[in-house]
Amino acid sequence: MLTIRKGGHRDLERLYSAMEMDFDKRELLPKLAIHKAMMRGEQELLVFYDEESEMTLGYALVMCRSVYGYVLLKYFAILPWFREQGLGVLAMRLLNKRYADRQGILAELTVFDDESGDYLRKLRKFFARFGYQDVPSDYRLGGAMVDLMCKPIRGTAEIAPVAPRMILDFYSRVLRPVSYERMVELHPVE
């Protein structure tokens, strides 16, 4: 049975290499910045594991502190050797249940080197399946356009006017100004 638990610093050390494989280095937060954010309670590393075997099956990194009451799902992945078994669906259900008391969950979909757009289409379809809706936004992470999606829980998905401030709030808590300038290019939606 798939279960979720809050991970610690040892889990981050163990899973960071998986993050490096799953996400482009241009959008990957520095490991030290994640450690510091976890210590301050601004990010949570969630570990999905099989209760019987106690094997880690996947992870999620969530920016969980915000003045707006939303959380930002920064990274979400099932480990490569456990994919195509429906575990992503189960993990997403656990994730949505964990943050059921929040205003909503934001998800950033970034795709590097996806000429046909198939991968992004699949990601969007996966998140839409769980009630995530498109949020008009105009920003880049590491040079790639971000498709921002929101799963409203207690709040609304109509956050486009405040989305730039929300994104700034999340990233300014984690990154130094120089790193923020290098990674995030944020514009208000017209």
C-alpha cells in the first residue's frame, strides 16, 4: 500500500540525485537552498513509499509557506523503475489529501527540449485529471516557459492577477536575490 511521509535531510541527500535525473538543471533548486528551506519550514520533502516493503517509490518537493494560503508543488516524480504502474495516480491522491486544508495547490509544468509538445500535453492531462486548472501566467524558469496550473481546494483557481506575487513569495523565501534573478523571469499577465 502506498503511503506518504514527510522526509528529512537524509532523504533529500538520498533523493537529490533522482531529482537531478528527473528535472532539468536549469529549473533545479540548489540542494543547500532546499536544506535551508526545509529547516525553516518553507518546503517539505514528501516521500511516497510502500508500507509493506518500506521501499521509496517517489517524492514531491512542496513549497508550503505562503501568505496566500496556497502551496506550490515544485517537483513530483515516481522513481524511474516504478513508473507505468499507476503509482503516480495514487501518489497524487495522497498529495491532494495532505493539503486539503489549504486554499489550493499550484503546479508548475516546465518542459525543456519538447519539440512536439507531447510531454507537456501528457503532463497537463495528468494534472487536469485531478482537478488542476490552467492559470494564465507569464514567467520562465531557467529560460523555459511555465504552464501554471491550480487545484482549488478552499480557494479559487482564478488567481491570475496575484499569481506573479504568489510565485515571487514562494521563490524569494528559498533563493537568494542573485539566484532568483538567474532562475526566475516573472512578468505580470496582460
